[in-house]
Amino acid sequence: MSTLQELFLKGRSLLKDLSNPDLEAKLLLLECTSIQEKQFYSFPENNVSRAGERRFYKLVSKRLMGTPLAYITGVKEFWSIPFTISPGILIPRPETELIVEKVLELSSRENETIVDIGTGCGNIAVSLAKELPQARIVATDTAMKALKLAKLNTSRQKTSNIIFARGSLFSALPRLCLEGKCDFIVSNPPYVSEEEWAKLDIEIRNHEPKSALVAGKSGLEIINKLIQGAPPYLKPGGSLLVEIGIGQRDKVLSFFDSGAVWNKVNFFKDLNGISRVALGET
């Protein structure tokens, strides 16, 4: 039998070509042994069962074949919250936290209504629900699988101020009588073009859902629909916050400028200096 430390070192060596082999080896080891991180650091000399060792090498093999770590462990952290993840649902990215950050900066901390279009695993909706327990949050998605996962994450995080509705873009909002009642509409929509999709890492193309990433030929199709369709549902002074891709700022600005409903438009950069979130205020 191998010890925790021995398995960790072997895993790190096998995963050496990945960007963070130490972290990945540790997380795979925690997954296959069902121990806590504290135990891993406190008792590295503890033996791992034969079954645990076999499972560890199986998980390392899956990772080397390109399966995303989040799909192997079933967990991805977002806004310091562990979200349950499953294949077929987009894995949350750190840059999307910028949407949560900006909503919190703009929020009055009163009984606001927030709509999350295309909620996926619920990472934006649940993060906002925990930060703004007084808010009413509506999370929509076209995929029933995504809504079920978002509901599971809502339950696990014990947030009770989210309701879910199935529908594309704004189609679920009229039946919820949300015309002119939303303080915020937020979305991390598909914004990858068909050309960009072909150049993405094979790990993404082979495992993550194309429909959650690719909007169409230009990559801007869904963003444009969000900008054009949001105003009837926003209160005066309400805000639309949308995640955008690299190099899309100027074109997205032109979408806002095409109508007279937007009183203020701004863009916020992520930690890499890329314009990542577009804000329109009515």
C-alpha cells in the first residue's frame, strides 16, 4: 500500500505537463480517498487502501485524457462556494465573478428583483442569493438538466430566495409578470464564434457543451438579443450586466447605442485587463 504522500508525489509527476499539477494531484487524491484537506496535510504518512489507490490512478488517467477536473471531482468553486458540477453543464469561470461583484456594488440592499438568464449550474444566482438574502432572484435556462443542477446547488447552499423557470432568453418572464419590475438582469451567455470554437483547447471542445459557449457565426448573436430584449423588463434605472468575450467591446457598445433606452453604458475589465462585463442602465 502507498501512503498519501507517496500517491500525491506519483500523481504530481504524472500530471507534470498540466498548469497546476500539485493542486490537481491533491484534489484527485482527496476525491478518491474521501478525506479532508486538513487530514491530507496532517497525516501524509497514512496508508491508502488498494481500492483507493486504484481509483486514484483511474482518475489521473481520465485527467490525462482531457476530462476537465471539475467533471471528475464533481465540484467547482465560484465566489468561494463549492458548486456541484456535472458533464453537459458549463464549468463556471473565475472571470464571471465580476458580474456578482458589480451587482453587489450597485445593489441598494433592499427588496430587489434580479433575473439570471441562462443560469447553468446556478453559480451567479446562488452567489447573489447568499449575498443578498432580501432579493428575489429568478433563474432561467433552456435546459432542464441545468435547472435541476441549479436547484440542487440552491438546496445545498440553503438559499431560499431563488425561483426557477424554463425558457430561452426572456420567454419565461411574461408569465412571471416581470415586465418593468427587474432591478437587474444578468447573464453569462454564449459568446464564442464558430471560428473561435475551432481554436479552443481540445479539453473544452471535447467535453463542455458547445451550446453554452457558441452563440453563432459572430459570437455576438445572443448578446445582441439580450441588449435589445432587456429594456421592457427593467425598472427605470435598472441594470443589464452581460459577460462578453475578448475583442467584443466596441461591437457590444454599438448594440447599446442602437436605441435610445440606455442612459448609461459602461464596461468592466477582468484581472487580465480584458473588457469582460458590459453594463447598461435604463
